[in-house]
Amino acid sequence: MITVSPARVSWESMPQNGVVPAAREGHTLCVIKGKLYLLGGSAHPDATECLPGVHCFDIVTLRWEKLATGGVPLKTLRHSSAALGDNIYVYGGVLYGVPTDDLMMFNTVSMIWTPIKTTGTSPSARYNHMCAVVNEQIFVFGGCGEDGSYHKDIHILNTETLVWQKNEVKGDSPLSCTGQTFTAHHDKDIYLFGGTVTGPDGTVSATNEIHKLSIAKMKWKVPLYVGIPPTGRFSHAAFILHSHIYIFGGKNEEQEFGDLKIMKLINPSERQPVMKEILSEFGLQGVSNSFVPTKVPNVKYELSETPPLTKIERSESAQPTGHRDFTAVRDEAMSMIQRAFNILDEEFRKLDRY
């Protein structure tokens, strides 16, 4: 178990009581009212359906319980799940080697599984996809289809009307992928990280790309960041807490990971102070962290013939430029850096407008 606070990150071994679930992988875990609900997973790679039952972990008593459930039990492997209110929605997955587009709902009060009938443009059958909840809606992205191809389409389920909608998204779209994380932030953005992608030559590899989906504008953006990003990976975990996104574990073609990587999510109002802090680490002081909006000039361009070239004679009285001292060079460099950040500010404002 990992314990996270704004100032401290630490690992802690937690005692477990009650009916502890069997070891597994490929399961999903949802949080509802202080309890963790464990669904599915498998104990060996040749499994054709998931392990039976729903296990519940109380984070106060640290006790596991295997729930007595009713209805049609969950059987799919590599599905995705999302908690909303008292319900857990489970979409897709693979059963007996065949991808499915079934939608199931587990109610944590009645303990009943219910197949859900929907209308609209639903996602195609898939597995190893991800979903996120924003404003009572479930967003489904990516995954692998029956023919082995990867997806990058986005479908949204309205959980009140049970109508699917396929959305066209603008911007810098990520590649089709599977095994990624898809993490909602403040009901306004969803961050996509990692997964496996197929290159132009058909080679499948893990990626470390990060994309942000703006919900209001339905537009993909590539966040700017500093530092060393995590190594490309898939089947990892991600969560957002205290305005930081945490990436843990996963694997790629070469190794499995047990590391934890953290990236601070910067609001527009924090961009200049963060830039100033970064510069101060390099010993550069005096860079202003304020800016004023600039107006786009009304420029009119006219074409004309190029004037004839004239030869410029160097005056004999002209003297070579003397050496400048370090202070002058530093001041000029600082001025250039400030102009560069002003350009970055303008580009940020353009990104925020679209």
C-alpha cells in the first residue's frame, strides 16, 4: 500500500483480515464509500474466464469480505470498470477468447449483477481498453478488437439515458493503443499515459507519451513538461491526487517496473512562477513572472520587386568591437530568455483558446 500526502510519499505494508482474495492479475478495483471492490482477474495466462466472485475491502477495519451476489455473474477477462454512485459499470473484455461489447452493472447496495441494454453508437467489442467517469458520463478509449487491431476512438455513455455517443475529437490525437491509463481530473480533463502502440512498420512497442483530453472542447492536447518522463510501459496504474499524477509499475518488452513517477499538473496561473523556479535552479534570477496580454497586430503585406543590390564599403575609420564584460553578456542572455518565455506565454494562451 502507498500512502500519499502533499509533502510525503511512502510505502506501508498493510495487514489483511477476513477472506483474502486469491492472487491474480488483470482485475479491476473500484472505490465506493470507503470500500474497495475487487472484480475479475485471472490466476494463470491460459484462463478463458475471470475468477468468480466480488471481494470487498474495508479501508477502516482492513478486512476483506467475499460478497454474496445475485444476478448474472461477471465472467469477462481484461474488461474495464467505473464506479458511479452506488453502481459499478463493467464494459467489454474477452470471454473464451472472443472480445465482447457487453455492459454489466453491479449495485453495491442490492449486491445484484444486471446486464444493461443501451442505445446509440456503442463501442465495438474490445478488451484492454480503459474508461473514466466525468460528470455522470463514462468515457471509453482504446483497446484491442477482434482482429487484433488497436483503437483510438472515444465513446461516451450517458448513465441516465443509457445512450452511447461516439465523439469526434480535435487536436493532437494519441496513437491507437491498448493497456494505457485514462485518468480523470476535476471533471474537466482526462490524462492518457503509456500503453502499447503499433508503429508504421507494424512493430508493437510500449510508449511513454502523455496526452490530455479537454472535456469542454473535446480536444486532445500534449502537455508540456520538464524532467525525465517514465520509461515506456503498459499495464501500469495511475491516479491523480493533490494536483499530481502518479504512475506506478507496469512493464514493457524488456522488463517489469516497480517504480513510482510523479508529475505536477500546472494550472495556467501557475505557469510563470514554475518557470521562474526552474530558472532559479540554474542560478538565473530576476526573470519577471508577470505578463500582460498582447494584441495581434493588423499587418498588411504587399509584394514588390526586389531592389538592386548595392555594395557596402567598410569605412576605414570603423574600429573592431571590443570585448564585453560578463555582466553585459549575462544581461543580454537574460533578456533573450525573457523574450523566449513571453513567446511561450503567447503560445499557451493560443492553446487555451482552442
